[in-house]
Amino acid sequence: KQEVTQIPAALSVPEGENLVLNCSFTDSAIYNLQWFRQDPGKGLTSLLLIQSSQREQTSGRLNASLDKSSGRSTLYIAASQPGDSATYLCAVEQGGSNYKLTFGKGTLLTVNP
Amino acid sequence: DVKVTQSSRYLVKRTGEKVFLECVQDMDHENMFWYRQDPGLGLRLIYFSYDVKMKEKGDIPEGYSVSREKKERFSLILESASTNQTSMYLCASWDRYNEQFFGPGTRLTVL
């Protein structure tokens, strides 16, 4: 059974710092990996989707990488801002799972002014 | 602007009541999902549907059922609500090759 782990569970950084969030998964036979952002009491917003054939995706200050063989993904946030404060979740679609996603429990990011 | 909408943001029900949570998407996606999210447990898949009238159990289907009569609408039904179903319920739709879209969530409290 696929398991997704996110480390650290919480992270606090000063504004302007570059940071990396980590995601690991136990079964490398995935179709894709997604990173989401969730603000308190709200739904999830998709940030980046990496297909299994891709190594990375970029959107603005965000860059996500995928290393399928080692079962790892990282989300890099450049020049962090207080507005980046949120919970970040990664999720993988398992091969043969018929569209089901397995989520990590998230990293709570706080960017201090 | 694409959207997934959920019928209620907050809902309070009593034990034993039948509860309907509605989800509507306007993206013509075939796949729709219901999750619940609880502190310390993360998101868990309850049911999903990959076509009209098609449904498949997720990881925690017990105590729930679903209905998908039209492509844009996916309903979650709690036949007899219990206190352990107090949770945040999130609906999503997705075509796999693009980002997955989530609704704003329904926070359900069962007294």
C-alpha cells in the first residue's frame, strides 16, 4: 500500500528565505505527483502537477522536482513571503489505481514578516 | 474561471439524521471524488466516480453512499449520521492530466 510522508510537519522561516519542502513515497510506480496548498478552513488549491515522465515543474517562485526511483519530491519556494503561509500537501496517483490519490499529511509553513 | 462548488460551508446535524452533501463542477470532468479531512489523519478518500452512474469505494466508505446521476453533480450521503462522522468534507474533480480542483469544503458537525 502506498504511503506518502512529508517532512517536516511544520516549518517557520523569516520572510525572504528560500525553502524546501520534502515529500517521499514508498511505491515508485506512480502516474503523477501533485503539490497542493491549503489555507486554514479552506479547500485545496493545486500548485504543480508532475507527470511520471517529467523531472520538474515550475510556476513563478515555485519549483517542484520528482525523482521516481528514489521515491522523492521536493517543493522549492524562492524568496518566501508571509502570504505563502499555509499547509502544503503532496499527493501521488498510483499506477493502476484508477485515478485515486494518496495524500501526505502536509507541512504547515509559517513565513514571518 | 473553473469551479467546484459545495452546497454548504457549515452544517450541523443530529445523530441518526440522513445527510446529503452536494458537489457540482463546471469543467465537464468525468472523475469526481469525496474526501474527509481530520486532524492527524490527513485526507482520506471516501468514494469516487469516473463516470455517470459509476462509483467506486475509496479507503473509508463505511457509513457513506454516493450518487452520480449527472456528470456535473456528485452527492455524498450519510444514511444515519453518527458523531464520528464529524469532519471536514472535501469534493474534487479531475481529468488526471491537469490539476485537480477542490471545492471549498463542508464542515459537518454531528451532535
